[in-house]
Amino acid sequence: MAEIESPQYGFPIVLEEEGLAANVYADLHNQRIKLLDYTGKVEGLPGKLILLCKKYRLGKVICTIPERSITNFLDAGYLEEGMMDGYFKGVKGYCLSYFADKKRLVSKNTDEEDRIVRKANEVKNQFVFRQSSFQVRTALPDDADSVANLFKEVFKTYPTPMDNPDYIKKVMGEHVLFKVALADGKLVSTASADIDPQMLHAEITDCATLPEYRGQGLLSQLVYHLEQELSAKGFKTFYSLSRALSGGINIVLSKHGYTYSGRLVNNCNIMGTFEDMNIWVKSMVQIAYPNKAR
């Protein structure tokens, strides 16, 4: 998920002291502190992130860290919410969170979310590629207005400003690859990959389809084409944080061979409220799609 600097959404923070350098994002829209990366001594970092969270009156700290740093965070009161195989150039990352707002620790929909995961797992690895009657291609800057309008129609609120064409153009030019599906020239579905060339992973995100075009496998097509392009460029890992109450996207990811790896509770401001996000992870070596139907 791409970060943006704005009074509404948030701003970057750099922590620098002897032996430690960390890049942090104060995510005001989603009411959380997000650790982006760090180098050096980790001992004091968990506490510093908690202080930032309280300073800006936010509810949660989120971070993905290597195994060697887990104890420092757990001892500071963080909880493990999931893991991502291959997150650090093929090495496992752990998703740890600190809940400054204890009410935010409680999920209201656990039973239904667990049911959706069970249903999704029933169709794991069942995706079969078929040529689509829709045009699927890489999005261009000229598509930004259409993508923004799609998000305005589909989502009441969204974790990033995907209703802003300028934001979409900005991230297109930096580190986000968009694929779109068109029906008779009209943009009807989109998905993106937020790529990290240094760590060789990509987050499948920004998935949206107009209501009247759902149920036709468009997101599956877009995910397939994103994976194929990035696989050819040497990326090792895909992951996605999917809305835990959305059956469709969880099923799509499972069909594509993603593995359910945890849940981030009350993690994102989406559709006007905080929602839980399921963690789905796929190693690039799994991408084969041996059963292609033409």
C-alpha cells in the first residue's frame, strides 16, 4: 500500500540516533503508525514507535520484521498477527502490531471471517487461465481519471486516495504497476502491484470492479497478468491484504495459490469503518499455472 504525504492521509517520519535509522509513516487516515524499514540496533525501536503512536493519538502500530527482531517487539507488548513467507528477499517476515487503543484489538466479525477463509481454502490452486473476452492491459497515466471514478463508485472510503487521479499518476510513475480490464473501451476493473525492487516482493492491492461486471473472473485475470509480468522480472514473493469480510477477493487469492497467513485486526479505514485484513502470501516459485485453457 503506497504512502502519501498530506494533511488528510499522513506524513513520513525519520528516526535517527546512534546505531539506528528508521523510516516511519504516520498514517492519519488509518489511525496507525507504520514502520517502513530500519537498519541498526533494534532494541529501542519498539518503544519509540509506541511513543509516536501516542503522541499523534493513533490507535495502532504495524510492522513487518525479520525473525531476529521478534523478541524485542514482543517484550514491548506487540502481538504477532501473521507472517509473510519470502517477504525479505525470500526470507520470512513477521507481522507484529501494538494496540494503543485496546478497543481496536477486538474484532467484531471473527466467526464470519473464519468462515470466508475456510470457503476460500476449498478452492485453493484451482485457477485455470482462459483468454478473456475483456481487454486486459497495463494502465496508462491517461487512465487515472477512469480508475479514480471507479474507486469513487465502489468504495465509501479507502485506505489510500485512490479517488484522486493525481495520486494515481504519481504512484504509477514510482513503484505501482496497474492492470485494467475494459469492456467496449470502458474501464470496468483494476488491480495493482505495489512493488519493492530491493526486497523482491509485490503487494497485490487496489482491486475493484464495477458492480455490474462482477462474477466474470476479472480480478483473477488481472492478478494473473500482474504475476506473470513481475515473475519475469525476478520478483520472489507476492502478498495481499484482503478485506476479511469480502468473500470474492479471498476466493480469488486462494484460487491463485496464495496461503492464508494471518489477520490484521481493525487495520484499515475502508467503507467508512475499520476493517480486518486477511494476509495471503504466495512464493514466486509456485507460479506455474500448468492447466491453461485456451
